[in-house]
Amino acid sequence: MNDAHEDPRFTDDEYAFLRHVRFGELPPAVRPEDRIELTETDPGRGAPEDAPERWDLRHG
């Protein structure tokens, strides 16, 4: 038998090459000056003021 069939494991360099072939290059990293601060908002409570009395969802 061929030695390649006996041990199908790849080296780290071969795995890196296969990842590059499959996925391509990573996008450039976002620079710290291009980042923004995330502001979380409170979720809405209850139904909106102008909500219908009955929500009929069967007409979709």
C-alpha cells in the first residue's frame, strides 16, 4: 500500500493551505479608531399605544 493512505493526517502547514484555499483571506481587522461603542436599549414594554385590539395573524 501507499504510505499516504496509511496516515491521512496533514501537517499544520498543509491544514493552513487547505483553509486558505477553502475560505480565502481574512478581511482586514477593524482599527480601534473605527470602532463604535454599543449602546443597549431597554426592550419595549407591553403593546404599542396604537396597536389594534386584536392581532389577527392568520391573513399572512
